[in-house]
Amino acid sequence: MTKMGGLLNSKYGRGWVDHRRLAVNSFRYFGYGQKSFESKILEETKFFIDAVETYKGRPFDFKQLITNAVSNITNLIIFGDRFTYEDTDFQHMIELFSENVELAASASVFLYNAFPWIGILPFGKHQQLFRNAAVVYDFLSRLIEKVAINRKPQSPQHFIDAYLDEMDQSKNDPSSTFSKENLIFSVGELIIAGTETTTNVLRWAILFMALYPNIQGEDSLDAKVRTYL
């Protein structure tokens, strides 16, 4: 899907090294390296709790809410802003990402990875994966263009700004791998890498607490905390 470009799926070499360096520096500079970033996480937590409270105790599937909340932490680093839980376009993109994670583990896609010529066949789950990816990349392309409107060169506020600065600096370097296409691929990979794992861990944790509510007791928490004091 990424044509061996982007960040996570690229072959080891200059491109991989350059993109990894930029991603690590961006997450440190715009994210966890900032003292104020913890307050941003707490703010997102409040948005999440407020959204849960709108259901007034009624049962609901919280997958969408928790996925949006987790993704928004990564979005702050990538785009410099969060997406509301009512943003249907962003929600659709996240749903397609999640579907592609499941499709990637299917036998059909495993066969495609082993025998790429299967890609010419008009059927198979790999074709759905390609269709999903096309929709996602089109959405990200338009989103990046929108975010870049307010960009101030050499004064990056988030990952996209920093990437575009790298593109400007290396525009006369024919061996550079910084490009609009690789930016789209990298943004998509960072979103899914920063969302899927954490979301699934939290969903399992919440399920566990629902099944065993006694573990939510303060005595249990205090006893655990004291073991580290």
C-alpha cells in the first residue's frame, strides 16, 4: 500500500533513517518531551468523560469514543490539534484503519504478500484493503493541505510542519526521500501505530474492571501503590 515508502514499511536505508529521526524528534519536541503535554492528555480525558456521561448510564459501545480519544493524543503531535468526537470524516478514516488491520491478518492478504501477482485478481480481501487505503490517503492528503495553510517555514508547530521543512531543505537533493506521497504514508502509519495498540489495551482493561469491579476499590489501588514506595 505504501510502495515500501513512508516510515514503518520502508526498507532500511537513508529514507528509513531520515524518516525515523524526524518522527522521533517530532514526538519528543511536540509531545512527550514537553511538560505541558501531560495537561493536554488530561484535557482529552475530560472530553472523553464528558462524552461518556452523555449516555447517562445507558449501555453503549465505547470503541469509537476511546479510539478517538487515544488517536487525538497522536493527532496533537501530527496535526497540532484534536478532532471532535462528532467529526464523522475522521471517524470513518479510523474505522477504515481498524478494518485494514484486521484485513492485513487475513489469509488472502498473507497470500498476496507472498505472491504479489495475486494483486491482479479482481477479488480477495486484499482488494478491499486497497480500496480502504485509497479513501484514507485521499482524506489525509486533503487534511495535510488544510493544515499546511497556516504553516510558517522553519517554525514548526507539529510533525507536518517539520516534514514540510525537511522537504524544502532537501528539494535539490535527488536522493532525498522526503516527498508529499511519503508524508501521507508516514502520517497514516503514525496514526494507526499510535492508536490501535493503546486502544485495545484500554478496552481490555475496562472490560476487566467491568467483570471484576472490586479491583476499582481504593484499597486495592493503595496496596499496589505502596509496593512501589
